[in-house]
Amino acid sequence: MLNMIKRNILSVTASVLTLVAMSGVSTTSMWAIYEPDMPESIKKEL
């Protein structure tokens, strides 16, 4: 009984941590949506 509870807790924890890690490295994560303006000095070089 105790082993089953431990296994379930570890499984849920691993799943949550995997989702957190994937959201951090994903190119479509909400933090990657922000795109700052390009500085004028760089625009002049292009």
C-alpha cells in the first residue's frame, strides 16, 4: 500500500516537473512571445 502511494506521488511529481521543463525550453512558450524593438544602431547596419 505504501509503495503504491510513493509510486503515485513520484509519478505525478515527475510529470509536473517534465511539463515545467518543457514549457521553459519550448519556442512557443508565453515568455518567448515578447519581442523587443530593434535598436537604431543595429537597424543602420542592416
